Amino acid sequence: MTAPTIDRATFEALKETTGAEFVLELVDTFLEEAPAMLGDLRDALAARDADRFRRAAHSLKSNSNTFGALTLGAMARELELSGISKASEKGGQPLDALAQEYSRVAAALTELQHE
């Protein structure tokens, strides 16, 4: 059994803490900014810029975990900790997997916005 795309308890706790309307704004911002973070990861990998790679992975990890996108957060954390060398060794495959998981997260968050 696979983990849910969005941990509902985390998402609901965020709504209780910040308010449903604010969460909708946060989701919109995440959906706008996350593709740029994924692009930063790819650009940093191509440029062999380890610091930029780590920062982009860290930002994506933090933002993902905020919404309960725990699998995406864990994948970004792995990239943050293992650094650019591991992603490079694997020919960028971890970034492809990350982008696929982001697509699942984006679809799930969009669905949650309309509930």
C-alpha cells in the first residue's frame, strides 16, 4: 500500500491553525512556486552548483511538509542530504521521480482546494 499523496491530518491541522482561506492562498502560492524549485534543482544539477541544489531541495522539502505532502517532502529531504553528487550519479533520475510525485501532489492539492 502506498502512502497517501497528502496526509489529511497535517492538512486539516494547517487549516485549523491558519484558517481555510489562508490555506487556499498558501496552496496557490505553492502550486506557482514549486515548479520553479524543481527547475532550480535541474539547473543547479546541470551547473554543478551544490549550494543552490541544497537550498532548492530544502525549500521544496519544507513547503511540501507544510501541506502534508510527506512523500514529496521525504524525497526532497533525501536530495538535500545526499546532495548533488547522488543525483548526478543517477543521471538526474531522482529529479524525474520528484517531478512525478509533485504532479501527484499538485493534483491532490487542487482537488482539496475544491472541497
